[in-house]
Amino acid sequence: MAQIGYGVSRQTGVGRQPGLLMALVLLFVLAIVGRLAWLQLLHGPEHKAMADDNRIRLIPRDPVRGRLLDHKGQVLATNQLTYRLYYQPRLTQERRWPALRDQLARLLGIPAGQLEQQRRLHKADSDGFRVPLSGPLTPLQVLRFREQAAALPGAEVAIDVLRSYPAGTLAAHVIGYTSSLTEEEYARLKDKGYRLSDRIGRSGLEKSYESHLRGEWGGQQLEVNAAGRVQRVLGDKPARPGRDLRLTIDLDLQRAAERALDTVAKGAIVALNPQTGAILAIASRPTFNPNVFADGPTTAQWNELNRPEAPMLNRAFQGFPPASTFKIVSTIAGLESGKFSPDSTLPTMASFCYNGQCYGDHGAYGWIGFQKALAVSSNSFYYQMGLKVGPDELFKAARRMGYGSHTGVEIRDEESPGLLGDQTWKLRVLGEPWNSVDTITSSIGQGAVTVTPIQMARLYAAVANGGWLVTPHLVDQPLPRRWLGLKPTTLRVLRQGLRMVVTEGTAAILNDPTLPPVAGKTGTGEDPPRPDHAWFGGYAPAEQPTLVIVAFGENSGGYGGTVAAPMVKIMMEAWFHPANGDRPDAGIKPRP
């Protein structure tokens, strides 16, 4: 019995071994299949992407930014080829980087800390293939690199594109400038196709038309081996260049505007087509050169840009007291309200007294009407007129002519709407009720009223074109204009009075037989304890105007007729007597 039991036991053990082996094999196979399923089915796309990331490299190609051209096609902003230093991690070992960094620093004279900072900053944006380190490089730096390139594996010098402004400071405030993205901006804009090495418009048209000018990134798709060496090109997408932008600016008239502003330390000039609102020239003083931002301003340049005189402030878009130029608005208020007729006259005197206070005038001219009052800029005439029509009509006329609101110019975020300090404003801001002093000072543009030079140019355009409020614009495109509905008699009185300002009034310097007939108005704004502001706004030819110019001297001292009007004369001469004999307004058609 014992032997039989032993035999059965051995046979049973032997019979179980194949089953156990089979179970183990099946378990092993199931584990492999499970692992493969986990890798291929559940995480297949993820691992494929990782494999492709290890095998495929993208070389970005930056787009060429669109150019800015004047209305004749002359270049105001373009692009300049230069060189930039790059680091390619895939072509060298990571542990080699500190030595390479120090070699580059010694060879090119670039601080090692700066190279390290740029490498860390741009590494994520470069897909680890080509990291921008420094640029633009000087010709000497490029030459030194080329001589030692074989001993610098992982480093590369390649062509780069920088923004360039051939005309330098001309129209700098409206053209604007570009500079590199910050890390915070990149985090916000990367989903829109921006890369950390991108440059972006910071001001002016460069900012307003960023999407039009910037273009779209392209690149090359390369297959690399485990050592990071390129095996073949898998795809190539050319970068899409930005689109050019043709402006209304006339470069010759712009030069004249800049030259005219050389006579003041601070100020602005705006010239536009009164029929269309096309801005032909616009300048601000002091100014700056946008080329300093191409590779970043030095400390000295940055200090210069931030001095108290504010060179980067566009004064053509800032509000200042309009002084006697506001008498055009007061005239409109008087005539459009129906409280005065075109033939109305008022007495004038050297000192006008009302409610126990006296207000000075330039002189006593007897009983005069609106035309003569504009010509001699009589304060006492407008004191009385303002009191009769009241503040509601004064500010109603100002708003009707576009004061107190944006003009519609493309660079809206840099434009001030100015200030119309009416009764509501005074009560809200100062907590005081309106009184007769406010009405009297507002009627001559010396109250709580500020107007921008571009707003004033818009007003003169409305008088010149027969009562249409245009939209000032810098980009060559048709824009709507709004009918103001002014009485024909109001326009006639204004045009007669503004012409008399030149023929027998405060702007006699423009009564020049070499120029077409000019019409306009001077203004001298008080700004105690600082020197006065000087204004002149006008148009020519007086009967069929094709050009409006407003000139402003901030704290320039002197009068509108002695400071601002001569600036306008310089521009009139350049416009109506160009050196080449061709009219510079060719190609800008007046609207019917």
C-alpha cells in the first residue's frame, strides 16, 4: 500500500508541473499584453508625441515686420538685417555649457551673467534647439566669432532683423517704436502666436496696427538622431511677412513741421486736409529717435527720454488752454443761439467791469461786430457776448465742434479728450457753484478749458470745408465726416473774421503776397507763473482751402502772432512752393 501511495504522489506532482509552467507563461504574456495595452492604447498618443519630440526639431523663422510709408511711398519705418548669437543645446553636452559661456564672454566681450540670463529666459521658448543669447552683434564681434567658430560647438551666429527708422526723429510720436516682449507679456500673448524673442509695437502706429504689421512665424521641421544631428528636412513653412501700411503723412511737409518747431523748446504742429481729415504732418517737440529702441537704449539714452521735458509725450494729443482761439467757438455760440445776428455790434473798452470785478483788454476799438472782434481779438467784446449767451450755449457749441471728446484718430489710447469745465464739472470736481467769472473767462478760452492741437485742427477744418466735422486720420483710407448743420451766415461771419485776422489783425505776418490768401486766429494762453502759451490755427487758400495748420508753443512766451504764426508760415511756404515745383498734395483728393 505504501508503495502504491508513493507512486500516485509522484505522478500527481509530475502532472502539475506543465500546468504551473503554462500558468506562469500565460501570466507573463498577460503582463506583457497588459503593459503593451497600457503603453499603446491608453498612453499611445502621449508616448508618440514624446518620441516625436525627441526625434523632430522645429527651427522657428521670424516674420519680417511690415513697413510704414508716407503717402508717396517714401519709407518711414523698415527693417534692417543684423546678427544675433544663439546657443544650440542639442549640438553639445549640457555640462559643456559653462565653459562655452565663459569662452563666448571672453571672445565677444559680453558679460557671462547676461548670457546665462538669456539662456534661462529663452530656453522654454526655443524648444531646446536654438536659444537666442545676444544681439545685435557688431561687425567686430561677428568676425571674432567666425575666426573661432570651430572651437565653439553649440554656438551659432545667424542673421536677425531689427526695426529701423530711416527718417530718425521725423514723426516719431505717431510712428512709435517697438521693443522686445517681457516675460509677463509673453505669458499673456503666446497663445496668439508670439514667441519670447518677438518684438511688439509700444506706441504710435506701431502699437495701434500691431496685428497688421507683425506677420506670422514660420519654421523648418527637422528629423534629428540621438546625437541631435540633422538627418532630413520633414517640412518647411515660410514665415508670413507683415503688411505694409501707407500713411497720409507727406514727408516733405513733415520736415517743414519739424524745422518750424525748432523755434520753440516745447510745442506741436498738426497739418491736415480739411476735406478728408487726412493728417499731412504732425510733430511734437521735444522729440526722440525711435532707433534707440532697436537694441535697447543705454542708461544715458533712457535718462534723456525720461527728463522732465518729456520727449516721448505727443503734445499734439495733449490738452492746453486754447486762449483766444476759443473765440471761434464763442462766435458760433452767439450766432447759432439766435441771441446775436451777423450784424450785431458791441462796445469795446480797455477794461470791462462786471459784478465788482474788472477784466482787461488789448485796447478800445469802439462799437465793433464779430469780424472785427476776431481780427483784433477783442476780449471785452467776448466778455459781454459770453455773459449774454450764457455757459450752456458756450459749451454746447464747443461740444458740437468736437471739443471735449476724442477725434477718432487711430492712436486713441495716447489722445486726451481735453476738458470742458462746465457748471456740472465745477460742482462735481471743485464743489463750487458756477459764477459770472467762470462765464467771462471761459468765453475767451481761459477758464477750465483745455483743447488738443488735433482737436483745434479739426475745428478749423470744419470752418474751411463749409461745416463738416472730419475724422483726423494717419492711415490712407476713406473715413466718414459729419455734417454740423451750421447756419450759412455763421460760416460766412467766421470766414470773413478769420481772413481779417491776417489782413488787418494779429497775424499780419501771414499777409504775404508770395502765399495764397491765409485765414486763421491767434491765441496767447496764460499759464502763471510760467511763460504764456502761443497758438495759431488757420487754413489756405482762404476761398478754397486745401490745407489746415495748427501751431502751438508750450510756455514759449510771446504772442500767437509772433511765435506760432511764423511757424505756420514756414509750413505754408513748403506746401505751396515745393522745391521740385510739384504740389505736395498730389494724390490726396478733396472730398466733394
